[in-house]
Amino acid sequence: MSTKSPDVLAAPPNPLVAITLAEMHVRRWELKAVCNRCSTKLRVSLPAMIRTHGPDAIWWGQTPRCPGLECQGGVLRYAARALRGGSWVSLDAPPSELALTAYRTRCRAYREPR
Ligand SMILES: [Zn+2]
């Protein structure tokens, strides 16, 4: 049995690594959402999110309205983890300039023919 903690096996989510839904899905991150007002907790399906919002939607800094019918004005706070047992990292903060620059660099790398 390995004694390594999950955070050692896969680094916790970081906006320098993935900021869009597609990038998170490729890395098999798990997403959850919790309402800041009612007790709504959602396990988020990345394929469903990609169908709804598109693969290039940036999900750091997103706080959409809570879908709860009884909920008055709550917002969903998202968190991600890189693998089962790993640390949940809040997606509350929008990506920094540095993270956006890293993202643009990744995009160019994907598209440039080798
Ligand atoms: Zn709510």
C-alpha cells in the first residue's frame, strides 16, 4: 500500500493548469457546487456543463444563481479536486492575468501544426 497522499499523486487544481471546462474535463477534475444560502449541494457533470456552456467557458470566478426553487438569491460556489481523496480547491477567484496568459499560450500550442 502506498502511503502517498492524493495531493502528492496529482497536484490540487490550479488555474495555471486548467481554467476552462474542457481543460478540467481532460484532467478528470471533479467539480461540485454549494449554495451560499440554502443547503443545495450539486455534484457537477463536466460533460453536461460543456454541452451547456461550451468547452472554452472559464469556470474560475463563476457564481451562477442557485437553481433551488425555495432559494432566494443564493449563488453557487464551485470547488474542484484533481482526484478522489484530493483537496477541494475553491474556484471563487477569477483567473489571474498570469493564468490567462498561460491559457493563451496553451491554446497556441494546441493549434500550431508540428
Ligand atoms: Zn440556494
